Amino acid sequence: MTITPRIELRTGQSLIMTPQMQQAIKLLQLSNVELKEFVETELIENPLLDRDEGKENLDENMEREHGGEDEGLAENIDTELLEVESEKDFVSNNVEQKLQENEVSSLDIDDFGNVWDVEDTFQNKNISPNSLSDRSNQINNFTEYPYSIEQTIKQEISLREHILNQIQLEIKDHTDRKIAIFLTSYLDENGRISEDLSELGSQIGCDEKKIETILLTLQEFDPAGIFARTLSECWAIQLRDKDRLDPAMETLLNNIELLKVHDYKQLSQLCKVSVEDIRDMISEIWSLNHNPVELFNDPIIQPVAVDVLMRQTGNKNFVVELNSSELPKVLFNNDYYVEICQNLKTSEEKKYVAEKYQCANWLIKSLHQRATTILKVATAIVLKQNAFFEHGIEHLIPLALKDIAEDVEMHESTISRVTTNKYIDTPRGIFELKYFFSSALDSVDGDNSLSSEAVKHQIKKLIENENMDSILSDDKLVNILHSNGVQIARRTIAKYRESMKIPSSVDRRRAKRMIF
């Protein structure tokens, strides 16, 4: 068969993502800090947008400049929720009347053509097997590939990301991991925990011993010295990491007040070493890093910008509301829009104004939709995890993106975007919305699902409380959990036990015999 070029006409269907939809999705996944930066850029680039400095100031300015004729417009714009229902929220009847009086009512956005660059959309990107093959050949041809390694920019990892990566690798128990992430939010600018552990334990809903155990694990993380409670403990962690924390050095650090007054003789007696050795030990201490997090570009862990506020009412119900202080507030500048429409001369000017009009319209609608969606999803999560907020982390129920998606009638991908880098301030602390999602196990009666983290916590507590005469095998653990209403298989017990780095019953029995 001879291969010859020919023209073919084919019909087909494809999903086209409009620029407006792309912008809405982009705004949805931005954090509050990123959203503010994006809005600031739009305010600079779009002359039809104004920053809302407050509804009271807006009403006063309108009353003073227009004698109250645009009062209805101010009422239509809800500056707290950025509510925009239609284009009438941008151009009121009074403004339309002004346009007609100035004979510019004939302005039609459709006459300006498509103000969006169609070359940047998917509509003109004809994707076919041949085009994909051509693209692949282009990429494989190193001489024609348009990008080079020199054009890439190194992305510096933040301190928080560095710690979270280590938590995911080193801490297998999901409940312990949640507590570790919780402790990370309390690091100060020196990488230390200054809060009282008992207060943190009561806040998250677990005992102080549990908090301290997890804190000791976190103190083994990189950079050495992080998660210390005092400066002397920070030095001790670094010395232990270098295998230099001997009894003499430990005694020196425990008597740091003598070091401040240069009482080397007393230190020499306590450490049972010579004064010269004390001086060498002090020199080694001064060589340590007093602030282990200064190695990062973001040494200070910035407080997160909270998106949602949650408070408890007198009848023990929870109220969820948006943090309006963190929402960027923008308004459409109607007066300026009327003014420039009166002076449009060329088609390029008309096209520019139409483009900025449409951009402003969709930006405000997207901001309103983002705020509404976040509030809706956060409320659904709080209703699902009500037991956690009342009783603590052991009562965290299993939750999947699908569960919330069904409740709020949205797609799972939307829920994923909404819960990423979005934070809620609760009576138990500040949490990322993703914090409340976990896998599930069925109960014996089949009515309720149990969080895998809660089941792991039960297994860990049972093993911690066992004695040498009654070591619990995996089969015994299955029976105990079954009697407690947990439907779980033996292999699942073994998998959970191994993930928490708990030895088998044989190894535990052997270890306890060696101890006793």
C-alpha cells in the first residue's frame, strides 16, 4: 500500500477547558498567601479593579461623590464573601443609563472578538498520534530541544517540607505521625519547642508521655539540634549525633549556669576532669550550631494563614466560618469604567477594555466561588470529625475524599484541591484540612467504620500493657479486637505491628526475659 498525503475530515468529541475554568481551578488550589500575591498582580495589571478598603469607606465615598445614586450597587456587593451573581453587579442600572446618555451603549463585547488568546487554549492544539510522535522525536533530538538544564531554576526545599518528608519516612504509626505534624507547627524561629508538653498533650487529646516519646523521635531528625526544648538540649542532641556526648560533657551541659559565670573549678569537680579539659569541652560546645534551622532559606517557620475559623458555642456545637481578614477583597471600578468607555477611539482600545472587563468579572466570581467552596468543604469535615474535636486524636474517624465529595456534591479532585494548603483554626489547634483524612476498617456489626489509625493505637496500647507472663500473639490480638467490635485479619495485625516497628510476640518475650 502506497503511503501518500491526503486530506481527511473527521468528527469527534473532546473536553475543552476554558480559560475561565482554568483560572477558577488555579485559584482554588492556591493558599491564602499565594492568593494574595496573585490578586496583587491582577490589581496592578487590571485598571478596572480596585482594592476594597472596607465597606464603610466604600459607602461613604459613594454617598459623597454620587449623592447616594449608586447606593444599590454597594448593597449588591458583599465585600466579605465576594458575592457576585451576574454582570449587573459590575454595571448597575445607573451606570448603564450613563452609557446610553453618552452614546456608548453600542459597545458590545462580542464585537471585540475573543479577548482570550486562543493560541493559549486547547482549541487550536490539534493532538493526534502523528503530532505526539513528532513531539517525541523533537524531544529526543537534543540539538533541537528548546530547553536546557541551564534554564532550570533550583527549587530550595523549605524547613517545613524537609521535616514533613522525614516524618513520612521515619514515623510509621499514623496517629504518631499526626502528633508529629502537630508538634512541627509549634517550632519557634530557633527550631525549638518552647510550649509545655502537658498543655500540648491536652490540646491534641493524648497524654504527656506520648508527646515526649514522639518528641524524642523528632529530635533525631535533620538538622541536628532541632525540636530541642532548651539551648543545652540542642547542644546535647548535636553532640550525641557526633557521638561526643560522654558523661563529663553531659554533666557540663546539666550545669550550664556555672558555665555562664565561668566557674571552671566547680565544673572541673563536677565533671571529674581537669580545668584544661573543661576549656576544651567549652570550645567544642561553642563550635556547635546555636540555631540549627539557620541553614535554611526560611529559618523562621512562618505562622500559617488560616482560611477557616472554628469555635465552640455554649451548647457544645461548633460554628465554622471563613477568616474574612485573610480574604483578598477586590471591587470593580464602575466610575472609571464609565469614564474610559466615553473616550474609546480605536478597536484596539475597545478590545483592551473588553478584555480587562471580562478578566475582572471572572476574577471576582472565581474568588467568591473559592471562598464558598472552602467553607462548604470545611463544614462537612467538621461534621464528620466531630468526635475528634470533642475527645481527641484517638477518636479520629476514617475519612476519604469520596465521603466529603458525596456530601457536598463535588468531584474528588475538587476536594483534594480545596484541602491542600488550607488551614482551619480549631479549639485543638491549627490543622491543614488534609489532616482529617485517613483509611478505614469495618466494625463487627458492619454499622460503623473504624479509623486505621485508631485501630493501630489500640494495638499499640494492648502491647504496651502486656506482661511477661501473658505476651499477646497476633491471634490473641485479633480475638481481643474482635471482642471490642473491630473486624480485622491476622495479617492486617502483623502489617500494622510491623509498620509501628513492634517486634513479634516471640521477640518481645525473649527481650523481656533478658530484661528481667
